[in-house]
Amino acid sequence: MLKGKNVVVGVCGGIAAYKVVDVVSRLKKQGADVHVVMTDNAAKFVSPLTFQSISHNPVVTDMFDEPKQWNIQHISMAEKADIIVIAPATANVIGKIANGIADDMLTTTVMASKAKLLFVPAMNFNMYANPIVQNNIKTLEKLGYLFMEPETGTMAEGSSGKGRLPEPVNIVNRLNNIFNDKNDMYGMKVLITAGPTREAIDPVRYISNHSSGKMGYAFAQEAANRGAQVKIISGPVDQPVPQNTEVTRVITADEMYAEVMKCYRDFDIIILVAAVADYKCKQVAENKIKKTGDEMLIELVKNPDIARELGRVKGSRIVVGTCAETRDLIENAKSKLVSKNFDMIMANDVTMEGAGFGTDTNIVKIIKKDSSVIELPLMSKLEVAGRVLDEVTGLIIKEDKHGN
């Protein structure tokens, strides 16, 4: 986890610099102390004031600025940094550092630091493939520097190839992974359901809910960070897929049910975070329903109960359920824990500020089979996922000790 870590973010001059604003924001939300160093060219793409406002720290751009403190800035940042991440890392900066050139604040800070360093290259795909750039990357990797592969896609100039900056969530995920000394889920296979389902009324309307998928994808990210093999069965959401995970996309509850029941046998742990619609339309109109009066009646029928069916056939697998309520949280969660045969349930009151749908944070209670309740304070959804998985791995260790 990045909470309490000192992270120096080096921003180079590339169009992808605007994405790094989101990286800094995510780092702050996870409790990191973030200091931004910008090259002169980077400041032509994004204002230093933007990064200062997000990081809550002064942004360094010029080696010869009047110092804010008595100590030399690049030495101070270099010494206190737990990690330096350079994003976007341009061919120019990669080349300079590979050849020992320190002629600006960023390269000077790198040379003066013993901290971990992660390069996140982003550039034209022909530049990235250039043998000189690749040789510089190999030189730095041999020295122990870390690199994150760029993504393939459409570039700013309109061409397509490998050179795009990875999504901010994946950059932060990689940083979490670097500091995550837990590898306690290595070899485990984890299946996660995430997001909402949509039940069609007619070709243009549907029944759904406010689920954003953030909690389910946080579970996927954290499990992958801890070494697990992860598959997400996802309803329609706009969430970046965490690295080292597989995703299967579905729309309806019937599709999610079919996919879960088809593959659940291959997994050791199943975490049901999706907000599956309880009901669907008995009959879906072939054409758009026209407005003909003040009322429209829609007949609904129950969807298959994925959680109940898994509870019936799970065998020795661990199944973790979730429960989003607006009242009687503990009572409803305990009832669901028993009726669905969960091993534990994560419950949250979606009316609380900072909890529930669409937020980056959550406030949950973990309830176990013995009715014990672990109350967690407001924390990021990634931290929540980590705490729940701590309980899951603890349960596995306990079962192993008893020979089950």
C-alpha cells in the first residue's frame, strides 16, 4: 500500500502528461505524500499549478529557482523518496539517464537518489521501437531500474501502435504492487463478479442500478497484486482492467449466471461484488414502446439467484458475498450470509457519505460465519479489498491447519 509513502513523480514533455494529473490524484487518495518534478517541456503541456493543487506540495520545475527551504531541493527529494516514477518517460529523458546526464531538476534528482525508480514510457510507436531507445531501456533495466510497458492504441498524431501511456489506475496499481510485500495468494485462482446488470425493457430502455464496478475491480487489482490468478465477470462498466487479470463482459443477469456457473469449478475463491438485478421484464418489446398514456405497466419476473446457487454447489470453495443496504444493515447481512451459504459477507450502508456506489472510498463491515463483525472505517476501496482478502487468506490458513 502507498499510504505514508513518499512518491516523487517526474513529468516529462509529452501529450500524455495530462493523464499524470489523475495519477497524482489517485496517489493522494491512497495516502501518499506526492512531490512533482516537471521538465521545462512538461510545463508546456500541463501547468505546474495544476499539479501543485492536486499534490498539495510545491512543484519543482527549475534547478535555479529560489529555494523554499535551506536544503538543496534535488538532494532533499532524492533522500526522502521511497520511489520515483517518471511518467510520461520520454525517449529524451530515458536516454539522458541511461548515459549519466543530469542537466535538469528531474535527472539530477534521479542521479542523487537510491530510491526505487519506475519508468513509464510514452512516445510515438516508431520512437519506442527504435533500437537506440530499446538499448537505453535495457541498459537501465540491467542497473535495476523498473519499466512499465506502454499500451497499444491510437496515438496523438492519429497513427496506431505501441507507445500509449498506461491508464492511471494501472500505473498506481503497479506502484502498489512494488510495495506490496504480500504474495500470500500466489497460486490461488480468484473469480470476481463486478458492476451492474442491465435488463432490457425495449431496444432503447433497460432496468439497472448505480453500480460503477469500482469495488469489484479493486478486489481484482488487490488479488492480482498478491499473486492470484484473477478473472472478472463484469457487467457494463467503464473501468480500466487491472493488469494481470482476465475479464469476461456480460450484460444481463442471465448472462452473468451462465458465465459464473460455467467456470466456477476452476476457482478457489469466489467474490460476488456485482449488483445483479433481482428482476427482469417478463416480455421485452421488439420495438421502442411509444408513450400512449400517463401510466405504463411492466410485468417483472425473478432473475436467477447466482449467490444462492453458488452457495448450494460451492463445495470447499470460499465464497464471499456483499450486501448493500439502506437500513438494518447487520440484520440483513447476517440473514443473507446464512441463506446464501457465504463464508463471509462484506456489508455497507450506501446512505453513508463516502460509501456505496460510484465513490473511490467505502465504509464496510465484514461479517463472518461465527457472527463476529469487523468494522472498518472510511478507506479507499483498494484498502477495503485488502482487508477483506486478509480475512479470506486467514480463513484458508485456519482450514489448512485443521486438515480441511
